[in-house]
Amino acid sequence: MSDIRPHTAPSRVTTALRTLRAAPDPQKAEWARTVLFWLFWLSVVTFSLGQAFREVGPILCLIALFAYHYWGYRQSTLRRLPLKWLFVAFYGLICVKTALSLDPRQSLVYVLPNVWKGFALPFVAMECARDMRDMRRLVRAFALAAIFQGLDGIYQHLTGHDLIKGTPIMYGRLTGSMTTYRVGDYMALILVPAFALWTMLPQIRSAWRRAAVVALILAPGIHLWIFAQARSGYLGVAAALFLLWYLFTRPKPAYLLVPTGIGILAALFGPQRITLETAMRDGRLELWDFAWQVIQARPLTGWGMGMFGPAFKALGLQPVINPPSIQHPHSVYIQFLVDTGVVGFVIAMVFLFGMLAWGLRRIHRNIPRSGAPYDMWTMAAFFLAGWLCYLVEALFAHDFLRSWWMAVSMGHLGVMIGAIINADTPPASPVGAPSRETRNIP
């Protein structure tokens, strides 16, 4: 009897691979970009749920980015970016100061995990901001992340423990699922782009009513941001809102003094947590004194990436207020002076504030006047404000390479870049790829 085997249809995976292999490169690029977008979207939404999400999300995004650039670099946002030299200079500085460090091995351990969790994310995010549909979806992602993390914070406020990880309230401050009150800085960063919901409610004509509706929608996230009591997060949001107020209303110069006056009154008469008296007792002052002595020892070249702790120990300094294991001076700008010296500090500031100045100049020149329809420039303004929020938080908070903080801020930078580049020169649909009109047909 002959060996007769039943015919089996090829599996879905095999069929998909054959279809991919047969498709033209522009079509492959379009599929890769779609996968990249949704992976980035999911990473934004799930970011605060745990370390596993923060590890896996960027790696999957990076794989999709390589595929997109392999098949479609010619129509990519990166190809049209005029500021590639800034990335080369800044990332080159990080590489040099890792190799030429007081302890190169420790610096490498410090820097390496952030290659895919931070440094790669601007290139991922800029390819995910191609048109208004992308921007609206991204705004909804940040709003969704703020709402469910905020609800977890409310649950923690009511019960004493957060719902996701069971973390208790820490020193009277909420932590949400991130197990630290520094969640206040995270909430500040994600609330700023989420405020762009304001542009997505055109049926409400009054700007103030729209603002009230957005505040109501984001109330859980705002609650967590407030009761995490992260002062740098307060300052970041205040600076972001000031920038948005300036861009959208173009106030008279005298009106710009109003936020300054409010800030002074808050420092003198506000809640104990944000008063000047509390600031003068802060442990950061001890760290900044140590940092000054460390900088004086190597003013031009610095000590290498992540070398604040080994540097002050090498000088025989012993902290009294702060733990001896502390590895950063609680200010990114002072940290760059310690790690990279004056020369590296200048390069770093050109990158950080050069991106801000480039975005501000382009957006200020092109943002629609009052009453005009909202467009890519409008949406870009909220991510520019998110980047400013990060730069203001960096005055007093965190380590530059604190992975979660760097990841969110670099994502904002990438979305801002993508929105500006694509608002200015939208990519043409390549031959073999569906047109924009075709993609928008349900």
C-alpha cells in the first residue's frame, strides 16, 4: 500500500512570511512602520506596570525600527532630520566619557542598558509621528497611561497600598505602581502631552471649558501627580503650561511676570513641602557641595560617566545627610559637569537646549493663530512642552541615566522631532505603498 499523506494547508505564519517575502520593499517598509507604531503605543500605555514592560517594549521597538529603516529609510523621518549632527556629538560624548573614565567597567555597566531603553527611543518615536492620526493616537496613549496609573494612586490613597504591586504609601507620599514617590516626576512627564486632549474637543468652543473637561478626564493622573509630592514634577508641569500659554496666546511681555510672582508667593507662603525653608534643609545641598569639590579636582575633562560616587570617595568626602552609596548629585546639569567636565558640559547643553530652541523656533513660527484649525504644529507644541518639563525636572531630580525617566523624555523628544519634520515636509508615499488617502479609508 502506498504511503498517502493528507494534504495540509500552509500555516498562517508560513503564508504571512511568503506574502512578506513577495511584497515590494515600500510595502514591507509600510508594514514595519505600522508594527513599530503599535509597539511604541503599547510601550507608552504599559510603561508603568513593571520592569518587564520597560525592558521588552524598547527591544521590540528597536527590532521593528531596524526593519523599517532597512526597507524604507529613504522616506523615513530620520533621513530628513537636519539635526543628526547633534545626536552624533552628544552620543559620541557619552561613548568617550565611558571609555575614558575613572572606572571604565563601572561606567559601561551604568551606560549600556540605556542604549536600547533610552538613547534609541528618539529614533523610534520620530517615526511614529507622521500625521495627525498618529499624533491623536499617541496623545490618547499618554492620557490612558495617566488615567489608569492615577486610579491606582487613588486606590493607594484610600487603602494604604497600591493595587498592582501592593506598595505602601512612602513617607506620606503616593507611589502608584512604580514603588517610589518619584512617580510624581513620571506623571508630570506623561500629563503634559496628555493635555493635548484639549485640541481634540473642537465641539466645545470655549478654551476654558475644554480645559476644564480635560482636567476632569485626567483627574486621576493629576491626583497622583499632586500627592506624590515631587517638587521637580511641580516645576516641570508649571514650566510646560507656561510655554503652552505663551505659544497659544502670545501674551504681552508684562504678563510673563505673572507666573514668576505666583512662584515666589508659593515658595514663601505655600504648602510646607514647597517652601523656601524646606528647600534650604534639603539633602541636595550637601551633594552639591561635594559636586563642587569634585568638579574643581577635574574641571576640564571630568571623571567619567556615573563617577560621582567614586569621585567624592576618592577625595575622602563622607556624606552625613545622604547615604554613602549615592551615585549622582541630584541635578543632571551638575552631573554633566562632574562626569564630562566643562567641555563635555557644553556639548551636552548644546544637545539638550539646542533641541528645545530648534523646536521652539519652528513651532512658534508655524503654530496656528487663535480660531484656526489645529494641526501637526499644535500637537508638536505639547511634546515640546514635555521636553521642557524634562529639562526643568533635570535641575533638581534624578540621575541622567535613570532608565525610566530617560525613556519617557527621549520619547517626547522623538515625537516632537517627528511632528515638526512631517508637518514641514510630509513624506511622499513611495511607489508600491498605499497612498495616504487609501490608508485613511476604513
